[in-house]
Amino acid sequence: MGFRCGIVGLPNAGKSTIFNALTAAAAEVASYPFCTIEPNVGIVTVPDERLDALARLHKPKKVAPSTLEFFDIAGLVKGASTGEGLGNQFLGHIRNVDAIAHVVRCFADMDISHLYGTIDPRRDVEIIDTELILADLEAVDRRLEKVKRLLKVGEKGAAEESHLLEAIKECLDRGQRAGKFIADAGRTLPLDLQLLTAKPIFYVANVDDPGRAEQNQYLKGLQELTKAEGTPVVVIAGKLEAEVAQLGKEEQEEFRRGLGLVDSGLKRLIRVGYDILGLVTFFTTANQDLRAWTVPRGTPALQAAGKIHSDMERGFIKAEVVSFEDLMRCGSEHVAKEKGLLKAQGKDYVVQDGDIIHFRFNV
């Protein structure tokens, strides 16, 4: 699994259109087709040109890319945190995601004045942020009640957690995201306390014409806000991407070239997601299987082995590693080994993005 991404936004922001565009983009991958687990959950494969190149080189019987899971919840409205529009129920569905994509309307081809008046990305961002903060405040208050009961009976660690929760509550009361406080304080949350505002977030600007993005005043307003926050923005023409995703692979590429688009919205979103989560990809080739694996940046070889199977971690001997670039230049692992580019590494070796790794183990 690459990562799990929750998609939030106001009604009519084009959130479901973005979801359909992203999930349909991988439909042509026969071994890992898009599948809907629930009406609001979709799994797509993570496009990776390196995996394609390795497949051409090794000609494996099976290719297994990383996957990305999207959770598309119902459009949120003011009062969602208290159940308005069933929002609180849906917010609960994304508490276990790794990152949140906030879709913001940056197009004006449909009148929604009866909902929120004029189109205003800043206002829309504030509405969603407020609802996420209020939902977290409710979760923190519930947790505090539990911790206070534990304090009375002298439970170990209850006092420290109580101080942490009170500090987080104060942060939320000021209208700030919990993630900022946690990062600044160098603290970590209890594993079972999944706060929405503690998760990495990025914005998806839904535009109508990608070729005129520089002239889009709504987009400029959003980018000014996100620049001050230091939050990434992915620009996607949702309606157009959804239509393009229905074409064949060659037709998609031709269509995007005609529009001057380098790659798909899915690829751009994945790059941002991997960046804010600090993820890297390594590859394994064993038993004529080629697989991509996603781990946090800084993962040692021992833990990477455990990602594949606990036996590999328990009986770890060494990791034979060659970088993707070196392997492509050499044309084979045999040549890479002769040139000293395929190296034996120990359990503390830090896995790099694009590494091809053979784990040697004995149990």
C-alpha cells in the first residue's frame, strides 16, 4: 500500500468528479484494476515508470505495483462536526487515513449561489478547516473525560497524556490545527487518537481549464492562502480528467500533449502525497515476481524486510542493493555486480528511493 488519502470538500466543489477521475485513471491495469470496496472507497495502482522499465528488463511473470486508497466522503457543510448533513458520521470514515486532500472549487461554470453565494476559495477552506477542528475538539474532550477517570485511580502515564490533551485542546480552541502544535512541540499522539487536523493536508484546486490556470483568479486566491500556510496545491481539471480517464492509454497521452499537460492529475497528486508523508519506493525481484514497496523515508533495511514478511526481518542476513539508475546504466544485475554497484548492506542500511533489493535471510 502506498498511502490512504481522504478526500474532503464542500458540496459542488467537484469532489466526487475528482474522485472518479483519480480512480478511473488506473482502470487499464489488468492485474490491479480499480475496484470499489464501498461506494465511497476506491483503490488505484501507483503509476511508476521505473516499475515499467524494470518489467521490460526482467520480464517477470507477475508485476505488483504499490496501491493507493481513496476515501471519498459526502460533501461537508457548516455544522458537519455536530452532525449537520450527516457530516460527523462521514468524518469518522477518514480518521484512519494517512493524508487529507481538500478539494476546493476554483471554477465558475455552475451557479451555486443558493448554497454559499459567490465563489470564494478562502471562505471554503475556512469552512472545512473549522469543521475538522470542531470534530477534533469533540474527540479530545471525550478522551480527556476518559483520562481524568484514569488519573483518579493513579493510572501510569495518565497525567502526561492529560497535559498533552489540554495543550492540544488549547491549540484547537485558537482555531489552529493540531498538527502544527505536535510538530512544534516534537510530540506524538497516542496511537488510538486519530485527529483529523493532525494529518498532513494538501489542497486540490479544481479548475475548468488547465491551460488558463495562470489567469484563474480563484486559483490565485487559494495559492496566496496556501503559500502563507506552506501547504501544497495540486491543480486538477476534474471534469476534463474524468473524461480523459475513459480513453485508452495512448489516446490519453495524445490528448494531454495537445493540452500541454505533462502527466495526469493522479501522478501529480501521488507525488505531493509521497512528499508530504516522506515516503520512498523500493523494488524486489524474487520467484519471477517484480514488486514495488512503499516505506517511510529513513527506513532501515531490517524494517524494510519486515514490510515484506516477518520471517525476513527475524532471519535477516544482508540486503543486496543496487540503485535503479545504476541498474539501468548496466543493463543487468550481473554487470552491476561486476562493476561493484550491487552492494551487500547490513540491517542498518537506510533504504533509498528506487533501490532494487534482494534480502538474504535464514529462519
